[in-house]
Amino acid sequence: MSTRRDFLKKAALGASALSFGSVLEGMSAKSYSNIKGASDKIRVAAIGVNSRGGALAANFAKQQGCEIAYVCDVDSRAIAKCADAVTKIQGHKPKTEKDFRKALESKDVDAVIIATPDHWHAPAALMAMQAGKDVYLEKPCSYCPEEGEILIQGVEKYNRVVQMGNQRRSWPNVQEGIQAIKDGVIGNVHFGKAWYTNNRPSIGIGKEVPVPEWLDWNLWQGPAPRVAYKDNVVHYNWHWFWRWGTSESLNNGTHMIDILRWGMELDYPTRVSSTGGRYFFKDDWETPDTQVIDLEFGNSKSMTWEGRSCNGRTIEGSSVGVMFYGDKGSLLITGSDGYRIFDMDNKVVKQQYSKLEIDPRNLMNPAESLDALHINNFFDGIRKGAKLNSDIVSGHKSTLLMQIGNISQRVKRSLDIDSANGRIIQDQEAMKYWGRDYEPGWEMKL
């Protein structure tokens, strides 16, 4: 496999670097697929293709120099739908497998897309690295902090390229806004606020029913301890069960808290606290539908994330976003590829936005053409050894902030954190959530 990647890098030598800043303005959803890439082909297995994974598989297939070689899912309906969509794009049908581990055995696969439920993210990524594959890993990169630490070790041990799906790291106007913050446009940034709002309905009370014929429930559970199948879990509602999901804080909060951490140039906090709960409905939903996570970084900086899954009232006119507060002004980044700068008198002094339309509440594909930039950055990492915009170390740090917030929520108290490594200080109960329980035989092992 190392020989194959060396070949891809050599084939890409001399290829002109592409500047996307001028290309994006006015780019249509159809024309973006002409983004120029190296002529060599990267063969990809898409793993978990029911919703977001299906959109990613189609997006990858549209990129020059990429072939979707395998489509993998435990849902036979999702496999058929995704394989059909990919076939229409690339002109030939990918192979299909219920068990993605069979695709990992193939020499016809160079890289994988992992868009499974959260409890599968890190174990699948480690398996892929051990099989010699590079990984495009949807956020969050891990279910629990220990898994993120293992992934970092895995990248080093197996020498793989792993990009986390924090796609905004590759959006040109967002990059420009972050650079403006670092250049001091709003002075010293002492506080950042991130948020996500939606109007999610109740998931009701699930009933134990026979497993549908289209689903491999045992493989869907994978690393998680086994339970009986209920009719209100698959597909999306697993997000709200602690056994498989990681709450809205990691489902959507990871994106926004990552932007704050990026712009404020912060790594690990010193203190984290969370308040909230399941307030809106009496049903099987376990994680908070309303949550505020506060993160302190010494005595000089702090940030907060507000999540409201069941009240969609916007903040700053957007369902999702971040605001940086400095001593010379503020800078706003919402769900669009752009930013707005305010002076201390609340006057807009500059704004820069892409013409591309984005729907942050679209569960499947909110920003396809912009996400192509993140995908091609991943390809450049494979072909040329280029710096990734969201490598596993960066991805883990942003994921970890939200994970510690959830731990605080579950133990119902503030947590002191070692700013050198992000670990919880002197709290054995809280540290029980640092790792997780696995179905016997499914533990992550380097």
C-alpha cells in the first residue's frame, strides 16, 4: 500500500496548485465538479451511505481522479440507492458489500469514507489504517476521548492520511475571516460564542420489534454492547442515545467549536462545565435537547456553545454560527462561506460572502460544492503529502472539547482540565467516561 501511495505522489509532482478563492465566486452546483486534480486515480470505499455518507460518495465520485470502488452499508436499501447514484456519476457500478471489512481487504481500495453512526467512527478508522487505507472521517472523529487518542497513535504507527470532516476548514472565505482574526482585525479575542438551533420532533417510545429484513442489526451495533432492536433508533435517532450517539454537541457543535478554537488559536481548556437536559418531550431521547457548554482557557479567554435541538429560534439571524468578541470589534461566521466584521459601536465595517447557497439544517448535503474543496485537500494529502486542513490531531482537539462538555453534563459538575493534554484532573467518576464499553472482541487495539 505504501508503494501505491508513493506512486500517487510521484504522479502528482509538477501539477499546478489550484487557488480556489477566485474559482468559487459564481460557481454552480454543476460546474464545481470540474475542479482540476491530478490525473492519477484514487479508489475509494464509501462506508455508511444511508444519508450523509451517500452524499459524500456522490461528491467524491464527481471529483476528477477519484473512483468509488465500493459502497458498503448494513442497510441493503442504502447500498442500492447509493450504488445507483454513483453509477450515474462515474459511468460504472461500484462493488457493494454489507460488511465493509471485506472492502478493506481489497487491493483496489486506496482510501475510505467513514460516515457511519458515531460509535463506529474510530474503530472503523483504525481498521482502515491497519489495512493500509487513508481515511476521510466524518465528525466527530471518535465516540469518546480515549478513541481519539488511539487514532492519533494510529496515524503515527501506520503512516496514514486521515482528514476529519470539518469542511469549513477548507472554505475560502471562512479561511479569510479566520486569518483576519489572527492578523488582529478585532484585536485581542477574549470570548467566543458558538450555537446550533433546530426544531427536531419527538422520537416517541420505541417498541421491540423484529429486525427489518434490510438491516444487519448485529453489524450495525458493531463495537457497542448488544441490545434488542427497537423501531425508533435506525436511522437518525441513534444520535440521541448515549449507547451510540454523542448528542447535538458533537453532532453539530463540533463544527462550530472547531471554528472558535481555530480562530482563537486555543488547544485544551482549563475548566469545562455544562448545563441542560431533555426538556421538550417525554420520550426515549437520552441526550440533552438543550445544552450550554462553557470552556475556560486560563484566566484570559473563554468560549461557549449553545445547542437547542427543539427550539429553532436563530441567533444573529442564523441557525448555526460563531461570534468572536475582541477588544476592537467582533467577527461573525454563520453557516455560509463568509464573515462579517463589526466595530465596537456595532457597525458593520466589512463583510465577505460566497454566492453559493448553503442550508445548515440539511441533514444530508448542506454545502456540496464547498465540501469538494475539503475532499480535494484530502486527495492532495494522499498524492502530494500536502498539509491537511483538518488532520486528526486538530480534529481530536475540537471533538474533545465537546466530549468533555458531555462528561460534565453527565456527572453534573464542572471539571478541571490539564491544559497540557486535555485530560480531566482528579475526578475518577468523570474519567469513567473517558473510554467506553465495547462488545467483547470489538475493542480498539493498536
